[in-house]
Amino acid sequence: MLKKYFAGIVAISVFTTLFSCHNIIGSTKDDLQDSVLIENEEEELVAKKDTVKLMDILDSLNRGKITFPALDSINKIDPKVAKRRFRDSIYNELNKKEKHIYLTFDDGPLIGSRAIDSIATFKHAKVNAFVVGRHANMSKRLKNDLQRYKDNPLVEVYNHSYTHAANRFHAFYSNPDMAYADFAKCETDLGLTHKIVRMPGRNIWLFDDTRRIDLASGGQTADLLGINGYKIYGWDVEWKINGLSGNPVQSVNEIYTRIKNMLGNKSTLKPNNVVLLMHDDMFQNVKGQHLLTSLIDSLKQHKDYKFEFMSNYPVKY
């Protein structure tokens, strides 16, 4: 059984609780004594700071920061096998934990925003609205819909830029200073309280020690936002919108199955955390609203699935 918390420096000693220490790492008695001393010191540090989590160890493993001894006469297991077993043991522990789902909606406030707000309340599901400043100022109704989002304790509102790049993304990101000013204007004009951004037309992640850029033209803008204290979140799964009709493209079952599979095989950016991208316009009619309600109901069948705010991303163990 893996311990609740790990420290990268003692990953191999933790590994010995899962498999034979002699057969896997070939430690001597003195080595083991030193390892125990190190582990005790690290456990004291963790107890004080509570910063080293199971998922942090997995990140270190995936980034090659944890290595295993080469196969020889003492170490009987190939390091590739040892690494795979160690990863599997972490996955087994993560499978016992809650899974966190982030329902995110882009481009509001738009016609579908009011329905999203009502469904969040009716289903008692946390949702995340990435809003566009220009849209909020298009009409009194849309401004009121933005206020409904803000007043709903089940909705958190984040920055999706002021102009949405006028849908000319390459040109927009070719001038990082101008693009940054556009996000800053959205924050100021709409009175946003979270320094959380989703970049229009880009699936970019930048927070803590994570930096994932999908298209290079957005990289400089992302870095400028990061330097100024913003966290940038992309998505793991997209429920695509039909550009002509505004209706959802995939069925409820397709999206539900993909979310379930990605949580199961740990293929999201952060294990046990899955971010779903949708758009407010997808739910402007009764049919679309029924689809959203059905998806939420399908996900709620799993007692270990929890809807969460992006301000808490990623939940770690």
C-alpha cells in the first residue's frame, strides 16, 4: 500500500513497500538505514508543509525525475518494468480517490447563459463560465445574465478576453502586449475577481510548474499573462458546437463515455481531474438544455465524481 504522501527523494524507498527491496533495488543494510533516515526527515517536512502529494510523485515519475537501478546480478527487475509497476501502483491508489469534473462554458454571456445558470442551480452542479467582455456589453439582457452568473454560488466567472480576438487569432496573438491589454480590459470592465484565463482559439495551460502550448503563436501572450499572475487553463474534452446550428455535435453518451474513459486511463492533463469545454450557445434551446441536463445526470451516477471550480484545479492527493 502506498503511503498517503510521498517525497520525490524517497520514491525508491516507498517503492520497496510494494515489492521486494532486495530483488528490485539491491540495497544494502546501510543503504536501507540511510533510506529510513531520509524518509523520516522527509515525512517530518511533509507534516509541516503538507505540499508533497501522490500526484506530485506521479508528475516526477512521468518527467523522468525518478530513476531506477539498471538490471544486474543484484537487481533482478528491468528498470522499465519497475517504473511501470510503480506507476501502476500509483494509479491503483488514485482509482480509490474522488474524480473531479470541471464543467466549463466559453463565450458567454450569450443566449444560452441563462439556461446554464438555471441548470446549475436545479442540478446543484458547480459550473465555470469563461466570459467575453464585449458580449456582456452587447445588451441589457446579457449584462443581467452575467450578473446572474456572478450572483450564483454554484457559478464562478473567469476571463476569456474582451474581444475574443475578433476571431482572428493569429493576428491577435502576434502582438502579445495588445492581447494582454485585451484580457486586462475584460477583467476591469467586468469586475472579475479571479486571475484565471482561457485563451480564445487556443488550448493552452500555464499554471504552477505546468506550461503546455498548443500553437506557438499564443506562447508569448501566455507567458506575459503568467508573469502578471494569471493562471491559464485549457481543456481535456471538448463537446463541439455546430457552427451553423449552434447545437452540440457529439451525443451525450459520446461525451460521457470519453470523460469516463479518460478518468479511468489517466489520460487527462492531471489524473483524476477532467476539464470539459462547452459553449454557452449550445444550450440556447430546449433540446440543448435537455442534453446538458442528461450529461450531468449521467455523471452524477458515479458517487466518486464531483463537480468542481477551476479555481481549485487540480485537486491533488
